[in-house]
Amino acid sequence: MRRLLILLVAGCSIPSPKAPTWDVTANVPLVSRTAFVRELVGAEGDFFFGEYGPFRLMDSDSVVASVVSDVIVADPATLQGLPTQGEAVIPGGTATWSGNPLDELENPSFYRAWLEIVVRHNLPGTVEIETAIEGWDDDGRPSGPLRVSVNAPSSLSGEEIVSTHLVTDPQILIFINPSPTHAVPDSYAATSTLAYTAQGRPVGPQATLSVQVSLLTAFDLTFDGADVDRRSIVQKLVIDPADGDSDDADVEGDLTENLRAALIIADVDNNLPLGGHACVRVDNDSLRLWDDPELLIGPFAFEAPSVDPITGKSTGVAHAQTSVSLDEDQLGLFANPGPGNDTLYAAVEYLLDGSGTRRICICADDSISARILMGITSRIELDDDM
């Protein structure tokens, strides 16, 4: 019996004990950002049409794109010769400018536009300004001339006064909108004639007079399409090495040592009256994010919210959620073999669609929000010392 027991023991193999392992999923926020139009206009000129601009708020009602001319400045010697009584003509001049961002739109139709004339002077008499504006599209076809007249009051104390005039006229929309004879004008020329009426006082020794003409077009329009991008604030992500224990890291190294899977979840809340797509960009170098990122995820589609058919303004918020699984090569970007911490940068790019035949109006309180979350699943092995 004892011999049989020995034979049985000798014929068996007892496996060595193994450390327990299990899969752990951790959620890592990549980007969380709400961008209000009122915060972006002026601060970031690439919100709507790449590097075009400038843009500003007319009021809470709408955003405008302004095409500003070179300022017409009167000759100081001419101003010194102005009379104390009667009238005199001050030679004005012609200012030219180009680069209207809105001529990049496909088949646009604008609903609101203004001419803004800003007069700065310290003369003791009144000034009447007559301005003729002409425009040309990319093929050189003319639009206009558009003629306006405004008056600036006298300076009673000799200090510079600023007289701003917003001119609304149906002819301005005819001037800017495409027609059978021309597309949206891209270049402009403004010629001003200045008439001075004296008020019985002499002109001071530091006399100044300038006129600035701007064409203002609200984002209140229809258009077939355009790539309209918004580059969000870049999110910095610090990853510990596998054997590290840094309090400054956003992701622990043991989560990235044995990566099993990663899922990118994109939540977009859109209050702009345009739908579109969002892309997630990730790279170790923040300077490469917008040119050639190591990881480009998306696009994630999102819809336009409900829009008032009369005003073109959004009346709600459209929510969209999309998820994408990363492949093995993409997972490698989030691993950190060490030594030291690794840093990733993540950002979101929005591409907005055209409005088609629907009127849309982008306003100061409109916003778009993106929350990009990465779920990392890793195989964790318990250390023998634990």
C-alpha cells in the first residue's frame, strides 16, 4: 500500500501558484470644453473661417464679420488752412482693401448688412462725409458704387471726438449679395469727399481728421457649405511610467503597461444653428496637433438643434454621443515604458456644415460643448508582495 502511494505521488505534477490577474477599466477625460460664441469672437479669429476675420459682436443678437478699410487721414497742412467762417472742401482720398472671408461661402444669401463710418476729429466746425464704395469679386466683376452721406458734429473743446454711424439700406444687401452679374465682392475701394462748415472759431495747431469705412455683415444668412472650424483649448495628459508613482500624473503607469482595449466616447452638445462633425486630435507634441497628429479619431457627427424658421436662431440644444474603439497601434500611444512621465496633448476640432436653404443666425449666446472621455481597459497582475 505504501509503495502504491509513492508511485501515485511520483506520477503527479502540482502547478506553481500564480499571482491573480484581472481586467481593470479606468475612465480618463481627454477634453471637456464649452465654447460660447461671445467668448470666442475677437479672441480667436479662426472660430468660423480659418484665419479670416476680424469678427465682433454687434450685440447679443448676432455676430458680424467686418471688412475694414485703411483709414483715410486728412492732410494736416490742409486742416490748418480751414476758414473760421463759411465752408471749405477737404480733400479726402481713396482707401482699398481685400480679403472678405464671406466670399469663401458657396452660394450665400445675406439677410443683414451695414456700412459703418467712424469719423475722428478735433475741428471746431462740422464735417459732412460723402462716401462711394465699389467692390469686385474674385473674377474682377464690379458691384456698386454704393453711396452714403453722414455728418459729424463739431468739437467744442478742441478734444478729439468720435462719431460712429451705422447705415442700413436695402442697397447694401444688393451690393454684397451675389447676383447674375457678380459674386460676393472680395476687394473694395472707398472714396470720401469731406465738406467742412466753420462755426466762427479757428482751427487748433494739432488739428486731426480721419475717416474709417467698414462693411459689416451679420452671420444671418443661408449658404450651401463651408468648412468652419473651431480649435479647442488643448488638454494636457500626463502618464506615469509602469513602475512610477507620481502625484502629478493623470494616468497611472500600471494601467498603460498591459493595455487591452481603449474606447473613445464623444459627447457633443450643440447650440449653434449648424450641424457638423468633431474630430479628436492626440499627439506627444502640441505643435503637431493641427498639422499631422499621431492619432486622429473621428469624425463624430452631430446635428443642428431646432431653429426658428423666421429668425434663423437656434431654439434648443442638439446632443450626440459616439464611441470608437482604438486598434493595437493606436493603443501604443498611451503606453509609457519609462523612464519618467510621458505627456500627451488632446484637442477637438469642429467642422460645421452649410445651412442649405435654411436661414441661420449665429448669436453671442450660442455655444458648442465637447466632452471626450477615454475608457482604458488593462490587465493588472497582483504583486507577490501584496
